Amino acid sequence: MIKTQVAIIGAGLSGLYAAWLLQRAGIDYVVLEARSRAGGRVLPATTTGADLGATWFWPGIQPAFSRLLAELNISFFSHQETGDMLFERTMDAASRHPGFVASPAAARVRGGMSQLTDALLARLEPERVVMDVQVTQVKQTNETLTVRGHNADEQTVILHAQHILLALPPMLAARIAFTPVLPEPLLQAWRNTCTWMAPHAKYVALYSRDFWKEKGLSGEARSSVGPMVEIHDVSEPDGMYALFGFIGLQYNVRRAMGDAALIEQCRAQLTRLYGPDAAYPCAEFIKDWAADPFTATSRDLSLQAGHSVPPALVDDGPWRHAVTGIASEWSTAFPGYLAGAIDAAAEGVQRILNER
């Protein structure tokens, strides 16, 4: 049995950042993560530096995120958009148009966004971050919270805490059995909050050179044909060359096809758009977030995507000072974005500090 002041459920960006803030404030914590890895929706394509999960941030409007990177000595660079872009409306030929630079400008972390989650994890006490524990129940008795879950071997894990920070999507948090039961309007709001990235599948192809640049192309493309509907150059300045795409097929179609067939179709699309060099990637990766049980639920696939922000805490009753949602979807400033994860985590930790 484990005892702590704060139990953090989820070791994605919000959970790791909250743990680091608590550690610096001298508050005892334990992080419970259902996966066998930390990072949540931040996921690298092995050691390539390419991201299969959350990828971009916007320094011009998200200064707190930029400051965090600087504090952790993590460098970033502007997302590459120079050159013409392609529009594929039919299978026969893509039209070419002058590209545009988005404003505010997007940026990416050098070496991939996992540089951030890895840096935070490295600053935490290893014994306080417990992997492979899926939390299923939280019971409150005499102001003590008993958190129950099970590990990969189906063994019961029990933790006692005074406060819980929910660093997992609201829809997954609503599946935890709380005793006494959380207010139904709150649970309903959580169940109706789309999980950011949950419906998406992403494909990345790595190459030995950026041959599209040789043709004056930015690597940006939009397609009505697919399977990818939006394509970006996600190369890095020092020799990692890659193209990345959001797959537009519905999840049931992707599941019926299987990853191997889908990868083949994505490669064929890049070859149509960028020429025969695209047919020979050094490596290919695919991640279907809709198939990830610790990200998506079947309900995520039926709700219309959006950024509505649900209540992060209970206004009254026995749970009022006991539980706070801190995943990105709970951020009022940047719901669903990386900057939203640190925003919501900082607010949740500050609430705990204010109540000490």
C-alpha cells in the first residue's frame, strides 16, 4: 500500500509537469500511468526525432510553453513552410500553388516533443512514477482517498492520498468509479468532451534527403483523394528528412485495412505527389490513436470534434477539495494543445498550494 499527498493519474505532459511542480514545492506525490511508458499523447517514432503524436506549438501566443523549454534547456525551431504546396483533387495530377507561412508561426522541438516529456521524467524521483497501473476506482472515506487499480499482471494496486490530479482525458476520467459518485452534470460534461487526437491516425516516412525541396516544394499538401488529407514536411535542420500526414479514412476503414496496407497506400500517395524518390523511404511509421485504449474511447469517434472546456473540479460537496482535472482538455487557454497541458497542470497544482 502506498501513501502520498497527491496522486496523479496519468504520466503524459500534464501529469509529468504537475509532478515536477509539486516536487519543487516540497509536496509528496505519486504518478500512476496505465501505459508501460511515459509521455501520453507525446510519442516519438523510435529515436528518429519525428513525432507520431503532439508535434507543434506556437511561441508567439504560447510564451509559457517557450519558457518551460528554455528552463529545461530544450531547443526548438520554426516549422518549415518555404516553397510551393500541392493540392490533390483527383488521382491523376496534383496542382501546384505558392505556399504560405502561417501566422502565428508554428514551431517544433529539436529531436521531437519527447525531449520535453523525457526531460521532465528525468527530473522526477523514479520511485514516484509507477507504470502499468490502470486506475479503476477512487473512494473517499473521512477525507482520505483510496485509489485502486491493477497492474499488467492483474494484481491490485492501492494508494492513499489527500488529493487527486486527473492527468488523463476527461472521457477516460469519467470511466473511473468514484465513491461517493461525482455529480452527474460533471460526469456528463466529461463524457461529452472530445479527446484531442483521439480520432486521428498519423503516418511518417523518413528519407535520406529532402528531394521535394529540390523541386521547390515545401512538402505541404492537401488531398481530397487520400488516404492522407494533410501532409507536412517534418524534417529537422541537421539532417533528419521526413514527410508526415494525417490519415483521413474513418477508423473502421483503417482497422479493416490493417497497418501494412495503409502504409503501402500512404507511400503510394507520396509517390504520386513527390515523384519516384518518395517510393523508397528509409523507414515508415504509423500510429492510430483511435486504437489506443489509453487515449480514445468508442464515444470519441461519434462526437463532433471541438474544444469545449468541461469543469475541472467539483464546486461543492465531498469532492470539492479532493479532485482536479489537469489534462489539456481542461485548459481554458489552450484546450487540446501542448500548451494547454502545462496551463491546466499549473492551475491544478496552484489550487493545491493555495489550500495548504
